[in-house]
Amino acid sequence: MKKQPHINHTWKGIAVFSAAALAITACGPDTTGGDAEEEAADTDWSEVEPADSIVFATNHPGGSEDIEEELIERFTSETGIEVEVITSGANYEETSQWFQTGGGSNADVVVLSDATWFPNYLNDALIPVDDLLEAADIDVNGYVEALYEDYLYEGNHYGVPYARSTPLFYYNVDHYEEAGIDGPPQTWDEVAEISQTLVDEEVAQFGYAFPPSDEYPAWGMANLVWGYGGAWSDEWDFSTVSSDETVEALEFAQSGVEDGWANVAATSQTDDFSSGVASQTIQSTGALNGILETADFEVGTAFLPDGPAAEGETPTGGAGLMLASASSPEEQLASAMFIGHMSSAESQADFSEATGYVPSHQDADMSDVYAENPQFETAVDQLERARVQDYARVFLPGADLELATTLQSLLTTGDDVRTEMERVESEFESLYETDLADEIEG
Amino acid sequence: MLTGYLPILIALLIIVLPLVWMVSSSFKPVNEIVTLTPQLLPQEVTTANYATVDRRIPLMTVLQNSLIVTSVGSIIKVLLAITTAYALVYIRVPGANLIFLGILVALMVPPEVSMLPNFMTIEALGGRNTLWGIILPGLGTAFGTFLLRQHFKSLPKELFEAAELDGAGHFRKLFQIAVPVSLPAISTVSLVTIVNEWNSFLWPLIITDTRDRMTLPVALNQLRSVEDQVSSYGILMAGAVLVIVPMLIIFAMLQRYIVSGLTQGAVK
């Protein structure tokens, strides 16, 4: 990774103003999607020479800074293309905000999550990757299909799967043994039962830790809501967020905190689990390596629990690599080569080993890793139960945040679930009207 | 005896314990930090956290950036504050009170409000990812001007009348009379300015995104990572130690002046 002095931006005052105004209002009034697609379709990629250097904006998900640097070094030595790395924030929201503040011209490749790529697409900041990957000789058939299809919108893909994760059920094996529990729970009722036993036996302070609002609770808890037959939305129909099933699922979670078998973690459920405050939790596979490094006990991983209405369906998540529409064709081609490299079978195997993320390439050889740390394999096997996330959480700008804060307050204050979720529903409706209606229906 | 020392001891513990904890944690492996049986001292002393900080962040570069920004920024700020305050008190300017009112208003508006216009201005001037871009917008200091103006007003007029009789101009009156007798007040302003410049976070965060132009606090912020917070506590602690140590040294050096500066005018 070569650091270059600095990028020379020359933006016009107007562009800066609109970008800044966009960042301030945190919504995208300009939803004239379509230009990028046309532009990409017009370019004859066979005549384009890749650029010498590109800018890669990342927030190093899962503590991946060191492994990213290693992969980038390999890319540079293979292709001669320099990659300038910019740490664009500590999480996906900061990265997306940073990208939007720069009007989408401050990076060529950017890490965007399941919930942040679509707003950037709406702002016309992303270019479809299909033709570019073909021009760069990258075979897209190698990707795990479900993970690549997450970036499909209206016939084009807008990214490649990179730091992809699912939520995983973590349990403290030592605590289980101490309390005489045989194995991990299959259903949410068993989670409650086991947690109660762990608390009654005074093995741990809490049996289960729920995530706080900044740990994307709407992502992991989708499994619970789905298990009861509810959802955050049914495509663009938001009535399911306050349906009987969703309310019942959330009341179950709320009662867990009230009855004392569960808590809402103060900083992160990872901390509570790794320190032994709580014996079980659901957290991203991307946190696996951090947990293994931190925990003084044996860590077990299992599939997400089933609910009364559905088998433990697993939301996919994490981040992909997207290409900026504002870059020159030369930079875009070089960037396509770069994202191909970062998501190749070999790179993904190393990336997965270093972080715990699910390898997004089918041919990634993980046998050594699984032999040593079988916990890694649960995440990959669990992909069979993957379910595409609800539109409300991933496509509706601002909805994930709304859900996150509502979930935290529901779990910690004991407010009436139905009233709150009905408020969320009307909030979703108004977000949809202001930010999306014209684009989707128009 | 005890009644006098007890509050001091308690206050000392409240202030020092978190710092001690931070320093101690920076030498702990992560499983000693995230644990239910915390120990004050690390059981297995490790410098791995510092090594990680050093590997990920170009420490010397960002330290140098911080030193340049802090020293240049503070010197200009203090100089501007002294001269403005002097002009407001001793030079007959039409509408001096109005100007002073403007300065007071600036003191009342939170700095975040001017963040966006500042960003657009500096960006248009080509100041993104430059040190002068970090320094420039913060140079006008309402706080220092206000404090020094009040202080200059309390100086005996006779001093300056005598100097005037001896034929001293404004420049000499300022630097040979006002400044020397106001050293404690100026030190206080300097110290507050230096600490603010050193710790300044939001503005440098917004205006820089390449690591070789970042100041220390902004660069250390980059050690945080989503979904990996649990194993980064030790690294963050090591980073925090590196930010705080230089400030502690400056405090120790200026301590004598701060105390006399703060009690200035308390006894007539």
C-alpha cells in the first residue's frame, strides 16, 4: 500500500454546496438514477487502458486493516496498479456519509453495506459492475450466488460481495457445562429456558445479551421476528412491521429483559459475551475472530434459533465493494480489476480466516481453517438458511436507524410494543413518500 | 488535618484513577481488559498494543502534524488575541464597543454551526488535506480576546500614561508594558488554546482524509472498526496514552502560571 501525497480535488462551489446540503439533510432529493447505467453502456471497455492508481475507501470491517493491506500489496505486485487506502470512518454509515459528502468523487472503490449501498445508488453515485467485471476478465459465476444477487437491482449488479456476514448464535461452552446444559438451543423458547437456567444456577449474570442500538439490532433480530411470522416489511408494504406476529416476537424479547434472563448490552453484545457477563448472544460472523481472541472460555457457535412459525431464517449482511460512477473509465477498469482481486477465491479465503466473514467465493479453500476452528464453518453451513432482508431495513434510507433506536428503547423501557411499532410504520410511510416514492413508482 | 486532605485525596483519585487505568490497560492483552475479574496491573505485560498502533498509523507523521498545527495555530491565536484586546482597550476606534459585541456573539455561537460554511470555503481554496486548511478557520479566538480585554481593562492607567510621557508608541506600550505585566493571564489563554488545538477533533476530521495529513486524535480515531470493537480496546488505550502524554508535560511546565493566572485579581 503506497501512500500518495494527497488527492487533488477540484470541485466547483456548486457541487460542493449540493453535496454538503445532501449530507446535512441526510436524504437524497436527487433520485435521477439511470445516468450511470447509460454511461457505462456507452463505453467500449476493450479500448480502455486501466489507470495506474486508484483510491479505495474502507472502514476495515471486522478489524481487517492488516489483511486488507496484505491483499492490496499482492494486487499491486501482480498488476502494478497502486491503491491509495482511505479510512473513511469507523462504520458503514460513516463511510457512506463520507462518500456522499465528497459527491461520490472522492474514491474509486468504496465499501458499502447492505443498508448503505442503495441510497448511494439512488444518488447516482454507483456504476453497474457487470460489463466492467467482464472487461476485467472476472468470472462472476464463482461468487456464492445468494451473496452476489444481493446487489442486483433492475437487471444490473452494483457491487461484489466482500466482507459478507450472517448473524451467528454464540454460546459459552464453559457456562453450559457448569449449568449442566447439553447443547445450544434449537428454538427461541429454548433460548429463554436455557437462559433462565443459567441465571438461576448463578452461572452468569444474564443468559442472553441483546444488541444496543448501534450494533444493528434490526439485522440480527430479523431472525426472531421472522421466526414468529412477522417482518420489518413485505417488499414496500410496511404494515408487517406492526403486525400481530412482529409485535408478539418483540414482546417475547421485551419479556426476556423484564424477567431478567436477558439484558441489552451497554456497549456491544460482543463485550458482554466475551467477558462472560452474558452466556449467549447473536452477533455477526465478522466478530468471530475478535471473540475468539478475547474470550478466556471455549466459544461455541450454532445456527440461529427457530421460531414458532419458521425455521431459523438467517439474514445475510455485511458489505460489498462498489465502484464510483464519477471516476474516469480508466480508473473504473482498474477498480474492477481490484474488486475482482479482493473477492477472488484466494483473497476471500485469507480474508475470511482473518476476520470470520463468510467467504463470498465458492472456491475459497477453508479446510485448514475449519480443521483448526470449527466455529468458522457454522457460518458457512448456515448460508443454506439465508433469507433476503426486508426492503424496509436495507432499501429505505433512515429506516434501519429508526428500527435500531426503537428496538433499544422497547427492550430497555418496557413501552407498549404495538403503539411503538405503529409509530414506526407511519414513520416508514413518510420516509418512503419523501425519499423513494418518485424513484420506485416513477 | 484530615478534613483538609481528604477532599484533595478523593478529588485526586477521581482524576487520576481513570488515567492510571488507561495506562495500565494499554499494556494488557485483550482478555485481561474484557473480563469479569479485572486487575489494576497487567498480569502479562505486553507492548503489542503500541506495536499495532505504530503499524497502522504513521505515528511520527501525525505527531509532527499535530505539533505543527498546535504550535502555529496557538502562536497566531494568542498573538491575535493580545493585539485585538489591546486595540479594543487602548486605541480609540469608532464603534469599538460594537466590535466587542461582535466578538461576544462569536463566543455564544457554537463552533459546529460554522462547520459547513468553513468546509465549503476551505475546500474551494484547495485546503482539503493540508495543514493550513486545518489551522486557518480556527484562528480568530473570541475567548482569548475577551479574557485579555477584561484583563487589560484592569491594568492601572498610570502605567501607560507614564510610558506615553516617555514617548512610547502603541507597539512599545503593548510589548514592553502590557504583555510583561499580564504574563499569567496570557499563559492561561495560551494553555487553554494549546489544549484546545491539540485535542481539536471535529474540524480536522472533516477536512482531512489521508493519514499523512491527519492530526494525532483524528488518526487514532481510525483504530476503531465496526464488528471488532471488542479486540481493539487495548489498541485504543495505547493510542489515548500517546495523545495525553505530551499534554501532561505542557501542563507540568505551565502549571505555575496557570494557578497565578486563575487567581489574578482575586486579591486587591
